[in-house]
Amino acid sequence: MKPWIVGNWKMNTDSASGAALASAIAAGAAAVSTRAQLGIAPPLPYLSLIRSALGSAPVDLGAQNCHEAKSGAFTGEASAGMLRDIGATFVILGHSERRQLFHEGEARLRSKVLAAVGAGLKVIFCVGETLAERDENRHEELVRYQTHIGLSGLNASTLSSMTIAYEPVWAIGTGRTATPQQAGEMHAVIRSQLSKSFGPNVAQQTRILYGGSVKADNAAELLKTPGIDGALVGGASLDAGSFLAIAAAAP
Ligand code: PGA
């Protein structure tokens, strides 16, 4: 499996700059496609626009969140089916900003995972500890728990829709990355939890991305670490050159 390099644009760009960014990524995608699979998750209002800007370029299109219900009186929300309908193929769920700022807990996230998989979307499910949790030496236990609960309604056959992203909260947007050793250790913890819950085959076949201040200059070292199967990139994905350079750094 090629590493998956996914850009999480968060709440950035406008229609003109978003389309320009997507076009620039599309233009460079073929050159890196032997090394990595690319994906981008632009802000919701621009998904259709960005889909057109990508054209037939080999870049997956995804959303940053979805609601767990199919439809109904949920002002301001979008369902997984709606995302699929406008051409998204994946959704990021459980990002620490959603967990912290929008108080999304494990039970809610589990419902969202089931809804997204049910609608035919791939899911990038984010897990990761805060600095306080690491200092208290609770990081392994916490990430095991998040992985276990988030995926608990799935069976081994639907697990092929799942990608996990290990994103230590202290490394997101801070310029401070986990060392390859720290990331590698946590990826092994996640994989061992997957093995415990779903068996060794699923554990081996599930991609685990690293996220948290991934940049062109640290990507090579992270991506060559055993067990790191790609990257979820925030800040550096807002510049086509840096984003493509991260993909080009894949071993
Ligand atoms: P960052 O964000 O690359 O800006 O640290 C990563 C993320 O939030 O997914």
C-alpha cells in the first residue's frame, strides 16, 4: 500500500484560493503518484468547487466532519450521504479540534464512524493524547481506548474502510512533531489494539497515518519509520509546493 498523504485544510482558503490550491495540487499529483496517494479535505462549502478543480487528477476528496444521522432537523450539519453525493470519498472524524472545541465524545464519534462507513465513505479516525496525558504516562492507555471505542461497532469486513491517524495534540499546529521513535511506538500501540479487537490481519492491513506539524523537511524521516503509513497534514497542506514535497518524500 502506498502511503496516503492527506491535507486537512481546516477552516482556511476562500473559493478563489481554494480552487487555485487544488489546481496546483492536481497539476503536481501525477509526478508523485508512484510514491504516494494524495487526499485533501477542504472546507465543506467548497467541496463541489474543489472537486471540479481537481478534475481527473489522482487526488482523493474528503470532508472534515459529518453528522451521524441520515437527514432531519439538525441545523447547520451535513450527513455522510450528502458528502458522498457530492463526490467526497472520505471523511476525517475525531480530530482533536472536534473533540476539544466541539465536545465530540467517544459515543458520538462511534455513531459518526458507523454512519460514514454505512454511507460508503472511507474514514480517517483521529486519536491522540494531550501533553498532560503524556506527562501522566497515560498516552498509551488513552490511545488504545480511543481506538477501541471509536471502531467498536465495526466488523472485520468494514474495517477496510478505516484509516487511523495518530495525532498527538501537543504536536498539532505547534511546530513540534513527535520524534519518529515516539510516533513509531504509538503506531505500534494502535496496531496492537487493532490486532486485539479485530485480529492480526486487520491490524496489518489498516493504514495508520501520523499527524502533527508534518512539513517537507521532517516528512522523509517520519515516513520511512516502520508502521507509519502516511501523514495527515494541516498547515503545510495549504501550500501546494510543501504538500507535494511531503508526498515526494515518501520512501
Ligand atoms: P498541523 O495539523 O500539520 O498544522 O500540525 C495537523 C492536523 O491537525 O491534522
